[in-house]
Amino acid sequence: LAESVAAVGETIQVSWRVDNAGPTGVLSPWWDAVYFSADQALGLDDLLLRDVLQEDYVTSPLLAGESYEVQTNATVPSVQPGDYFLLFVTDRGNDRHEIDEENNLDWWPIRLQVPDLIVSAEPTPDHAVVGEKIPVEWTVTNVGSARGCLDWTERIFIADSPDLPGQAMLVPSMPTGNRAPLPAGGPPYSGRA
């Protein structure tokens, strides 16, 4: 299982349980995996998010009727927002002979969303002397449906129009690692340079 909604590029917690429904024990090792997919079927175009060695979670053999659970983190890819699936696969390499190989996959729907960051500048002096320091302040608000969980870089430019032709950088880039995640619809933050 995993979160039903996540932001593009976000690290989420995933968990699953594997039951031995067969009549005998199963000797380790084998690998379990979580894939990111556009559909509910495992295919060559699906992206492996995480794999785990089963023997890290259970003592061998896994006896008939026994089960084990896995909890770990996985990072969803930076793709277009929309509806996708997480595919949970046990014995992903088909290393163990089983009565039913068709029940080694389960899926969980996940909707990926993106933030929508809006910047608004505070009033600044309308003129300055070359080399003079001027105060610059701004506010960033996330009006999107997803938290802004990835780091981004903020830049301040001097330009002769709002469209930034001939961009001249005024201040060095400012990573925002200490400001993420920025919650959707949550309080804004203010910057100053």
C-alpha cells in the first residue's frame, strides 16, 4: 500500500505483505519489487522504484500459511501529473517454483499532482545608482493541489521589461532546500536579498 496522492518526484512510504498460500515452505532468497506503471500490468516500459531482498524481512524458509511485511520508501518519477499505478511484485525474477505464478502481483492506484508556485514581489525602489545595494523582498505561495516537495532555485533579475529579454542576473541563485515542502494552499514564505 502507499499514499493515494503524491507530488511528482516525491519520496513516499510503501508497504506490502506476502503470504505463502502454498502447501510447503519456500526457501530464500528472492526479490520483491515496486514498479511505477501507467496500467495494472507489469511491462518492459514500467519503472523499477524499489526492490528488496526477501531474506532481509523473514527467516527462511517461509512456511505454509506464514507471511511477512515490508515497509520502505520509494521516489515516484518526475512525470506528467495524472493517474498511475504502483505494482507490487513478489519473486520478481521467478526464482521460486510455485503452484500459482499469476498471484505474485498486486497494484495500487496513485494520482500524481504538481504544485503551482506564485511569486509576488514587494515594492522596491524605482531607481538606483550602479553598485548601490537595494532591498528586495518577495513572497511565494503554493496555489496548486500538491505540496512543493522538491527543492527549487530562486533567481532575481534586472530587466527592462517583465518578459526578461537580455536577462541580467542581479543576485546569485538561491536554493530553497530549507523551504520545501511548501504545502498546497498553506502559508506562504517570504524571501529577502
